[in-house]
Amino acid sequence: MARRRRSSLALSGEQARQALAVLIQEGKLAVADVRKALGRRDRLVRALRASLTALGEDVGKLGRKAVKGASLPVLAGIARTAGGRAVRRAKPKISTAVRKMYQQQGRYMAALRPLTKPARAKIKAIRAKSGVRAAIAAAKRSAR
């Protein structure tokens, strides 16, 4: 696939109109070519708007499902201002202790996953009595 070259030429609308007029007058560009290009651009803009509208509707449906009772959908850390502009929210900071707790919970869940229901019940009893580390170790032993 051919690479598209970036144009460093920045023209205002009026300058672009004048350039097209000159090229058409010199016979280097046909009016039909300009019309075709404008038609392609209009079709592209319509397609992009339709895609964005469809995406917005899908996100809106997901937002209403995920955040019941909220007036505006809040997904993936994105909120909207009164003007409708998207604002990315800062990811909440969590302490090292909380992060370790989450990691330990993940290890515990992963250790429980391959076990049968009666084995899980035993591991849960161990967790209640001796803690998460002992439960993970017991789950790994019983999974063998």
C-alpha cells in the first residue's frame, strides 16, 4: 500500500478556492475532477458522522446499563462538561497496601478456579480461619 505524503501546505478556504480556479483556468485540472473530489469528501464526512453517531448510541446504551440512575453515562473515566465536551478523569491513586490486597485477592480467585465445589468450601474455611496466604497455599496443594 502506498504511503500517503503529508502536505505541509496550509491554505485558507479562500486561498484553496483561488488555487483551484487558477488550475482549472490553466487546464491542469478539470471541473469534473473537482466535483468528484468534493463528492468523495462529502461521502466520507457522512460516513464518519454516521459511524460516530452509531458509536455514540452504543456507548450511551452501555452507559445506561452500567450506571443506572445517572443522567449522563460515565464510562472508562470519561465525563462530559455542561458544554458537552469530553473530559478525561484522573485515575484514582491507590496505596501500595491496597494494590497488594487486590493482587492477593486475584491470586486467591485464580487458585480457587480449578477446584471443585467441596474443595472450594474447604479453602474458604481455611481463609476465614488462617488468612488469604494460607488459603492460596492450600488451594495450590489441593489442585495438584
